[in-house]
Amino acid sequence: MDVAGFPHQVGGHFGLLKCAGHVLKPLNNRELAFYKAIDARLAGFTVKYCGRIRVNLRGCDDGQLALSTDAAVECHNLEAPLAPGLPDAHQHESASSSTASSEASCSDDGAEQPPMTFRVKKGGKVEAEMAVNTWAGQCQSKVVEKLYKGYDRWFIMLEDVVSGFRKPCVIDLKMGQRQYGDDSSAQKKLSQTQKCRASTSEELGVRMVGMQLYDRTTKTYSFVNKYEGRRMDKTKLHASLETFFVAAGIRRTKRLLTKLHELRVVLAAAESFRFFSSSLLISFDGAISDPIESVEPAPIVPEIDSEDTNDSTHSHDQPRDSISVKMIDFAHSTFDGFLEDKLYPGADEGYLLGVDSLIAILEQILSTSTLFHCEATSMPDLGIKKQRSLKRPYTTPPCEAIPPPPPVVPSSF
């Protein structure tokens, strides 16, 4: 099956690819083991792991590179969800007839743009083509260049939570106060410690890694990369989050707040777990307006309470106020009994600090932001050179009373 670049990557330095409703990430043995060990306690807040697969690369006369997989890959869908923890790609194989329909339904990510492809330039340098997000193109060119030079071609397959979105809006938030694993070198530990101290990570337990936001008025995307995010102070971080969640709308933001409270309950009970250098990925479909603009009431989404819950498999089957929040990036995560790792007592206080900070920021945005009110206003100036389309007028819809989120019922591990 064909493989292309993942156009909605906003963070990280490992290039991501996509295939049939999946994100393909270069295989890391620790992360692979962690995904296999995830159980129902965290499954509602993590993307589904769907096995590992080999990616092949073939060069063409014109320099274009063709990427494909050895095995057929089924699509994710609500009628036939893929089981988490599937060990290998061959268990994803399907009959040729079902493969054809899978390719038809999942070959397009709904973003109304051609797939990202790659081409070899002089000197063996690989460049991405059709990359709307330059950061995604840079990251993925590097991983494809490694494939071209014969490096390891194994990837882990993860559910693509934005595969059904027409205009994915995505924000990647690095969580916690420590961004290195126990096996990191002394130089890496020092470097990551300095980055935390120089950013909002140390004080707030959260910093922006990347953002992609669609403006329905101008029909353009704006982006923030990890370097811009690292330079943000508390004020700039708050302004960026306000921009993102005002675009999401009141209902989605309130629903996200409920999910963050639920996530906090789960993490507070997660004895010995540490999610060093992990991120929270928050996404919604920017092509769909805030449901408050519609005269029809938005349907209610059941609360997250099991591994079967997945609010972002396909946006056309979701309520209009759908917003996804997923924990990602577990190459440095650990817990009691995982491999031969050091044992950490208690919960991950650094990650909890980040969740608490995010909750506080969202509550403040909802209670004080004039952008959520009924008068027309302008988007804030974030002072980011590469940011586009965030200074254009933004008119909020008519106000209506929004019911408070349901209470969070504590659960224990």
C-alpha cells in the first residue's frame, strides 16, 4: 500500500509518515514496548497502537521516491475498530477486495490537499513536495533520506486521530518538568534541563512544541514550530492557547476541560508512572464551526471510561463539538516493572503540574476572554514571525447559555 508524508505533524524531530488511517513513526524499542504494555487505565487517553510494519522505498527516473508497505493495512473505522496491542503488521492484512475499499476511504486525509511526496535532489538530499507545513516537510525529508540511504525501515503503526478531519487543527504540548530519560547521556540531560529552565516547562510543567490552526475566513493555515514555542513566556503561551481555543469554540473548549479533569484523575492514581518528554496532542476539525453557531443543539458525547472510547476516529461520525486529547511520545516513559527501569514512587508530579496549568489557563480563557463574547474583535499578536493569519478579524457567533461540564467521577488504579 502507498505511504506518504504526514502533512499535519507539528512537533517532534522524527519524521512521521501516513498510510490508510495510520501514522507511521520510526520504531523505537522502548516506545514499542510501552505501547504494548498500555492497558485500559490509559487507553482512553492514548492513540491506538496497531503493530509494526516495514516501509519500502523505490526511486524513479525523475528522482521522485515511491514509498509503500509490505503488507496491506486496514482502515480504522467505527464499525470494525482495530484491536490495540496488535503485535505485527501481518495481523492487519485483509482480503484484496477489502483492501481496495480501505485505500479508497483512507487514502485522502480529508484536508483537501495532494499527498506529500519526496524527491531526491543533487548530492542525495531528499526534499518534500506539496508540504503545506514546512516543519512537517523538514522532519519527514530527514527520515525518508535515511530510508534512501538504507537505514532501518521499521515503523510502528499508530491510529491517525485526524484522519477524518477536513481541516485538522492541532497543538502539541510538551508536558512535565523533565524532558530526558534515565538512559540519556549527561550532555542530553544538561541540554534538556537548560531548555526547561529557559521555557515555560519549569514553572508551568507545559510548553508549546507546535501548532497548526486553520482560519475558515481566510482559508489559510498558521503554524508555530518548536523553536517559537520554546521562546514563549507565560504571556505568549497564554495568548497562543487562547487563539487556538477561541477558534475551537466554547463547547469544544468546555468539553476539553472536562477531559483534562478526567485525565488528571487517572494520572494522579498512576503510581510509579513517569512520562518523561511526553506530549499532549489536542486536535479538532477546523472546517466545522463551533456548534454554538448552529440553531440545532449539539449531541452529548459519553464520558471516557474505557479503552473503546475514541472521540476522533472519523469526524463525520462525531458530534460537532468533538475535540481530541491524546498522550503521545513514550520513548522515555516508564513504570514499576517496565523493562529493568528505575522505580519512581508516587505519581508524575511534573506531568500533573502541566495538566493543572493547562486547566487553569483554559478556565481563565473561558471566564475572561473577550474573544468568546459577542462583539467582533481581532486575534492577538503573538509576536511570531512565521505565524500567519492570526491577526485577521475574528467575529464570534451569538452567545447562548452553555451547560457546565458533568462532574468527574474519581477512579483508581
